Amino acid sequence: MKTKRNLLVLCAALLLSVFLSLPANAEEIKMVGTLSKITLAADGKSATAVLKDTKSGESVTILVTDDLTLDKFKDKRIVEGDEIRCKFEKGEKNNSKIFKKTAGC
């Protein structure tokens, strides 16, 4: 009886250690780039923005869902050609965390 219980505790500890050692799925990326394209969703609750990275020249598509940035897109305070400082979770959709102009307002 004690052997089964000890084996069960050992298995649970092993599973817990494996679970805790797994890396996080989403990696946060910081980037400064030029906004080359904005596409607002029909419902107005999201937008996709394409940024061209100033360091690598690579284009990255980012999903923007925060209301403040969406309002700036609609009011034309952020337009194509602006330099943007962005932080996003790298993944399938590249969800933005921070999306703002580098030159202030």
C-alpha cells in the first residue's frame, strides 16, 4: 500500500516538474518600424497593421485590438508612413501590447 502511494506521489511530482519547466508559448518582441498598411475590421473592434522593421527591413503583420489605438487609426492620428514603437506577442496573430508613435503625440 505504501509503495503504491509513494509511486503515485513520485509520478505527480515528476509531472509537476515537467509542467513547470515548459517554456512560455508567447514571446514578447519590441520593434520600431514604419507603418506601411492599416486594415480596419468591418466591426471596428480590431485592425491589422503591417510594420516594416527599421533594423532588418522585414515586414511584420500585427493584430491591434486596444480601443485607444483603434481610435487613433479612425481619427487619422496614426497613418501609413508614421514611425511606430510596438511591443507584441510573437505568435500566429502577433497580438499588440503597445502601439504608439515614436515622435510623441
